[in-house]
Amino acid sequence: MKLSQTAEIRPAESYKIQSEMLGMKVDLLDPKDLVSTIIDRSKSSHAGYVCVTNVHQCMLTYDEPDFRAIVNGSDLAVPDSTVLRKAVAWRHRLQTPHSLKGADLMLELCAAAARERVPIALIGGRDDEILAKLKAELLRRWPTLQIVFAYSPPFRAPTPQEVLDLAAGINASGAQLVFVGLGCPKQERWMAQYKPLISAMMIGVGAAFDFNAGLVRPSPDWVHRAGLEWLWRLVSEPRRLGRRYLTTSPRFLWLLVRNRQPAR
């Protein structure tokens, strides 16, 4: 989907499907309702988090009970993976419009936050330089967007005092919507840890920081609609992502067929 300054979402028939896939909950909402739901909860300073899920995350929830509890304890677990979305639709014998990519969902939320004057925070990025580029790009698109807090955490585990200090900083900033770009499963664990500590909605957006800062080339829309996002990223970053995509995707499809159950 081509994003403009206004970032309007094309009209689509409203739908909402609550399902599960290999033990992981899956929430399918049309993009317009998804954005409005997150923004509304942000405006009320609701403390919660949204997981943007894909096949890799689904397999982690299947293998790791503690991680499954984190994802299933989220407010919403929404797939940006066409493969995962189609698997849910196949199970329920349904057809749904295509979902937004995580990077595009972040931009749609930023556009809505600018319109609704919802202050945002950015947690993630590989370093401060990338975070600065992301902030500059978002403000170029939406000059009225309130980016009230930005932090690129160190790669080491934080101390208990650092956790409390960061939470205090986010709360003091007045941020109501927190974008977390730490990668899976680190960002999901981070959101679950900070949920009791901050009064804001959080959403884990993975590599969206790199895409939206202009550091990584996003895939064309037709690649996403065809369910070939994994192949695009594999070709783009074979050394980092090769093992993940060449092992998790075939295993996911095998388990999906083996464990297929009638739709509830």
C-alpha cells in the first residue's frame, strides 16, 4: 500500500476473527479497525501491548510455553504475515482482505497519532544514529507528530535499576503509544516486563525501525500479498535469516497439516 502524507487506509469490509494457530492466539482485524483500536486505547493511557506475529513467532510460541504465555497475554496478536493470515483463513474457510506489513502498520499508527495528538515513544534501533534517522523521517512525514521519548537500549540485559529508570522516563514523558523495535522474541519479553510499569499501549514492530528509517529496502506490495515476504527477506539477508526461514517455515506447514482441527 502506498502511503501518503495523510496515510488514509483504503475502505475495506469490516471483519474481526479471533482464532489460534498451534497454540498461539491470532486476532484478525481489518487495518482501519486495528489502527483505531490501538489509538483509542492509547488515548485512555491503557497499559497493554500488541504483538505483530509471523510464522517464526508462531513456532516460538509452539516450542516455548513461557513465550506462549507472553504472546497470548497480549491485548492483540495480529499477523502481518500473509502465510499466517492465510493459514487462519484456510482453517476457518474464510476469505479476508490482506493485512498491513508491520512497517506500514507503524506508519499508519504514526499518522493517526499525529491527527489525534497522541504522544509516542520509540524503543529500539541498533544505535542512536538509526533512531535519529527514524525520528527525522517520521517528522518529515508528519511534522505535528509528538515524539516525546526515544531510546536505543544496550544489547546487554538491563539492571533492575535501569528497568525502573527507563519506565520512569517513559511515564514522565507522557508517551501514550510506545513502538518497540527490538526484534522477536526480545521485544515481546520487553513489553510483558514493562506492562506493569508504564501507563501506555505498546506494540512490537520488529524490523520496522530499519524499514521506516530508510536503511532497509521494503518489499513491493505484491510480494507481501503473495505471501513471499519471507523469500524477499531471505534474499536480502541470507546469512542472518537463512536458518530461520529454511527451517521454521517447512516445520510450520507440516505441523499445520498434522494438527488441523475443525474451525470453532
